[in-house]
Amino acid sequence: MPRISIGECSLYYERRGAGFPVLFISGLRGFGSFWRDQAATFGKRFDVLTHDHRGVGQSDSCRGGNTLESLSLDVLGLMDALSIERAHVVGHSTGGAIAQVLAIEHPHRLASVVLSATWAKADAYLRRAFGLRKELLQHLGPSIYLQAATLFLYPSWWISRNNERLRQLEAQALAAFPPVETVASRIDAALAFDRSDELGRINTPTLVIGAEDDIVTPAYFSEELARLIPGAEVKIFPQGGHFFTHVLAREFNNAVLPFLLSHTPL
């Protein structure tokens, strides 16, 4: 099991392929395995790196809490420990917020950034959605939280066609579920995130991706990011839900791969 020290703790990571590095940063759950539908495809052209966030999966808990700024420093620590000077960064949902921090504070470490199903700052809708998820977790427990999350994360038609697969994924997620307080603190960190006033400073080539039927981070969040980040490209899928990285894996890969290739240093 590849684990590496980033100073105060160790992170579990997986690496495949060869070439210019691409770091994939997962969302609220924080498991590197979220990118299972991307790792093989991108590993044919790039050095692909995924990791479990602090306090999640096979990574240690670290001092400093679960702010998105601390999670971004973990990414930098991982890059330093693996002698990666510069990389593409692809972040989904909460991972996209972490990627924004990196693009604002450490642009020299990024060749490009992909912001997938993420937001600039929480509005009333996001606070209601994430607040409800936190209430479900704290009052009804991880099993109900995960079953409800499936309804949030995937389109209805995809759930209907993949119900047994989703039951298996829920069982796997429940077996590896982090402490409730860890997940609750990650929800709080997501809601506290707001670097919207600094997005105009981003000069890293940026691709923003969303889906019209995403009910966790609706497409207007992606459209806002594209307006606020100078020169950002935007791709909105007509369907796919919040986890369009899984539902539309081929379409997502086909949208992101050419973008990364076009911004890969010679």
C-alpha cells in the first residue's frame, strides 16, 4: 500500500502511467478511488496521481483540521514528497474548491486546472443541501446518509438502471466510512469556503465543467466560475447529475483529455 509522509502525517496515494503529472482531487468523501473511471484512460498519456484525503480511507488524520486550505497544503505536500514540481490539477466538487485554492495561492505549481461540479462560494441553496446532508448524517447515521446521497449524486434514470451496482457501492462506502465528526467537519469546511473575490487573480489555464441536472452544485455555479476566472473555458453537459464523472465517464474524459494535452509543457 503506497503511503508517503508529508511531514506531520502520511497520505495513501496511487500512481499509474507515465509522462507529465496529473493530480486528481476527489470531493467530499475524499477517496482517491472516486477517479476509477479516469485513472486508466488518463494513465495512457499522463502520470496520474490520486490520493485519500487526510482522515479518510488509508490516510492519516492530520493536525490542522479539515479546512480546504489545509487540504490544499496536503496536495502540495504530496507533490513535494514525490518530487513533482508542476502538474495539471483536476478537482471535483469539494476537490474543485481545493483546486481553486491551489490556482490562487500556488499558480507556479499548476500547468492547468479543471474545476468539475464545484462552486465559488456557498449560497442559500447550497447551505440547505449540505445542511440537510449533515443533519441526515448526525441524526440518522452513515447508512441513511449514503442512501440519501445516492439520490443527490446520480440522475434518476441512471439509478433505475444501476440500482444493484449502487447498492454494492453504498455497502463498500459504509464499510470504509470515516468517523461521523470527520465527515461533518468536511461539510462545514465546504460551506465556509469562499475565495470568490480572488478568482480574478487566476491566470492558470482553466476548464470549468458542470451538468444541467446536477442538484448538488447546479450548473449556475459552473457558469459563475467561468465568468469570474479570466479566460476560463466552460463545458456544461445536458445531463449526468453531480457524479457525471461516473455517469458520463467517456464524455468527461473526452472533454478533459484534449484540454490537458493542449496545456502540457513541451
